[in-house]
Amino acid sequence: MIKIENLSKTYHMEEGLKIKALDQVNLEVEKGEIVGIIGTSGSGKTSLLRVLRGVEPFDDGSITIDDVTVTPESTTYYSRKLREATAIHLQRSFGLWSETAINNVIRKLYGTKYGDEALTDFDFAFDEFEEEAMEILRVVGLDHKATHFAPVLSGGEKQRLIMARQLAKKPKVLLLDEPATMSCPKTKQEILDAIRNINQDLGVTVILVSHLPEVHHYLSQRLVLMEEGQVVDVGSPDKIIKEFLQKMEDELPKRNSEDIGKTIIKARDLEKRFYLLKAGNVLELTDASFDINEREIVSLIGPSGAGKTVLLRMVGGLDLPDAGKVTFKLDGEWVDMHQPGIDRMEIRRQMGFMHQEFALVHHARIRDQIAGRLGVKGIMVVDEAKKKAEELGISDLALDVLYQLTDLPENEAKQRLEQLGLSGNILDALFPSFPDNKIKEYAEPIFKALDLPLDILNRRSYELSGGQKVRATLALVLTSHPKVLILDEPFGDLDPITLRIVSNSLKRINKEFNTTIIMVSHHIDFIEELSTRSIRMEDGKLIGDGDPDIECDKFIKSCGAHYLENISQWKEKLLEE
């Protein structure tokens, strides 16, 4: 059905840089197959899907789907034929109408037949397409949510509704680019089952890009291994996964539980409620109480919407609870993280945040970005900022509120500054960059622990590999030697080879600098490999606290994540054979 011959694609970047994304790719896919593609970041997986979709030109070779063949010389007519034969679903794509689930599908069915889904008179479209739309919703497991408002569906339900809209176009081939990577195990299971139903019930051929071995083990019938733009092997999922995982570095041991220190963070009776119009009370976090001890690596686990990020942000003092208290120990005294003031600034200076939306500045040198970070988190920053604030007539309470913004994601910080009627210049004035001649002194021990060469200091962000970018971002956060590191799912889209590098790096940081780490992650094997303790959440409540292996096993069973059952034993057996 699909034949790819000698396909090549080169991207021409700025300053004459060329990146060969696809290099003489040859592949055949039979009608009705589920073919997976695996490889590290930058191996060419997404580029191949975009070329197959007909939205990315290529330099050499040809693509044939049924009776349509496209070459670099083909007119746009043939690219359009590719787009008619295929549908694509991208990770974290949520382009939905603010209407019911069934209306979203009916609109796409109408648009496919008549050319415009933005109709205003819905009655005749409903009469014509209701039955077909309900069948599509059944295939993706959403028929029971047909009359539910799309914006208030869960993340996994939105993903499946988008698939339903793609199916309404009646494609021959469904192209999936990491459709479930950032989802929790419960949501992943729902999405994977929907993909299987699409393939079995509708006979749609599926090409699935994912760097998660467990996804391919559960779903793919054949697996393609890509490296540096080339197809290096094709075979059974277990054979290719074994070949892929051979490149993982050995796992470092984590800290012994006996080596945990005294309590440094106390959370007591925390409550937080969120409301959404047309949905009512969508999250109610109640009675959350726990301690965090020195040198622990604690993971918060649970399904999407359980309240993990909400709890993490309250612990870090980024959001206020409706009730309860979080206190940090500073010089023998307990400081309330929800009471603005200089003491809270001192606590915050010793904390590092890495959010899900983390990003390096594309064109900036790493050393300059570290200089900026040390200007915010350096040892003398509180005293120096207080002097500058006095000159500018800024009170201690206002200074603390402004300092809080330096721990927020960039877009959120900008929004809060705009609400205050201020620009980012005020932060630059209060927290100027660190002297350049001191950068290497601070960075060297962290770079060594992260296994990063020091010459990366002088390189620009876009010159780094995917794994180097993640560790360089960690270096920004860690160069000031924070006592507490807070990680809010920043590694969700990493391949397992890079994730092992990050896991080992965090273990070295934890041991060498006694850094306490609190994190949210949906990667079960990452949690089990790294954490010394797990806190399990569900529906805004803490329902488990203890050994990561035990808590993760309970979590997998509670959310019906069959694709993860016995996955650790399967990986170990696979690599031993």
C-alpha cells in the first residue's frame, strides 16, 4: 500500500548550516498494518511523517500510496492527493470546536463532504451525519460522551476526539506523532486502545511514531528503527526494541533510604478548589499533609487532574492554598511559604524550579543564560536586591512578590508583570546578571555531575543535541546549588536513552550536593528508577505514601494501564537474552 524509495530531505538552517533529516529511506507498509517507528530525538521520525502527509517537500526519492506516486518534481496536485489519503495527529494538538463531542465530529464529516465545516445551521447536518458520527465516537471510545462539551473533556478524551475528527475525513492512512507521550498511564491506555480499535474496526493503516518501547510492545505489529535520518533495521517489536535499548548507559544506584536526613518541608492540611463554568467543581484538593526530608527524591504520582501540579506549586509558594500551610526550615526556624517577606525570599533563593514548559533561549550562549540565572539565585542576591529595591522605593513585600516571578514559566511571569503594569526591565534592574569571569567556577562541578563538557558554556542553545539541551537546562537551575529542586514533568517527551542519562545525572546531583528533589512524572520506569519515595494522589487526595515500586504498582492497577503490566520484567528479560 505504501512504498517509500530512496527518500532524502535536508533542512537548510541559518548561517549555512545543513541538517540531513532523511537519508535514503526505504520502507514498505502493507494495508491494515500498524507499523511503529522508534529512535532517539532528531533521528528523522517526525520529518518522515510530515513528508508522508504531503506537507513537507523532499529532495530525492519517491512516495507511493496506492496509485498515487509523488516525487520532488511532482505538482501540488499530487501533494494534495497525499493529504487526502492520510490524516495526522500530533502530540498536544487540541484544535476543537467549543461544542459537544458529536458536533465536533459532525462538523468534520460535513466539511469533508461539502468543503466547509464552519456552518451555522446545524439541523440538517445533524440529520445527515448523526449515525455516522456516533459510530466514529464508538470506535474511539467516546460514544458515552457524545453530548459532553469538548472544552471540559479530559486531556485523553480530547486526544481521542481529535482522532475521531481525523477519522471523519475517511483517511486510508493515520499518521500518529507521539500521540500519548505526555499523558498519564490511564490516558495513554485509553488512547492506545482507541488506536487499536481504529485499525481493527475500520481497517485504517497506522504509522505510529513513539520513543516509548512499551507503546510499541503493546500496539505495533512491525517496528522501524531510525538513526540519523536512516532506517537501520525493521523487524518484530521485541527485536527492534532490544536493539534500541542496547545503547542505554548503565543505571546508577540511588541513595539508600537510611541516608535520608531530617524534615525540611512541612505541608499541613492544604486545600485548593478550582471551578470551571459549565463544569462546576473540577478539582478539589483537600487535607494534603506530608513531610519532605533532606536528600530525599520524592515523586508525586497519579492520573491527570489528580492535583499533582497544584500541590507542587503550593509547596513552592507559587500559588496560595485556600487553607493550610507549607513551611520550610531556614537556619533552624520554620518559614511560612505563603507569607511574603525577606525570609521567604531566602527560602526561594535556595530552590530551583524546572517546569514542563522549560526552554533555553534559542540564540543565546549557555554561559550567558547561566549568568542570568545566578543573578537571580546567587548567594548575595537577596541582600543586593534589597538595597536596589530601597533605591527604587520598592517595599520588602513588593520585592518578594517580584522575586516570585523568577520561578514561574516565562509566559506566566510576563502575564503577571503586565497585570502589575510593569515590564521585564524591573527584574533585570533588581537581579542583574552574574559577572562573566565567575561563571566557570560555579558551573564546573555541576557540569561534571551532569556529564556535560565545559566547552558547552560557549555554545548557543540551537547547537546542542536534545539530551544536551535538557542537561544544560538542568545546569541553569542547579548552578546556584539549590537545596531543593522542584521538577514539574519536564522530561515527559524524552526518549528512554536520554531519560536514563537524565536519571543518572539527577542521582549524582542528589548524592554529591545533597539536593532534595520533588518531582511530578508520568514515566513509571523513571519514577521507580530515581525516586526514594512516592506520594500517590487521586481526585485531589493523598492516598498512598511509601516505596516507589509498591506505589507505582498500585497506580498501574488502579488506572487499568495494561500496557505497563510487567513492563519492567519484560525489559530486563529482553536485555538479558
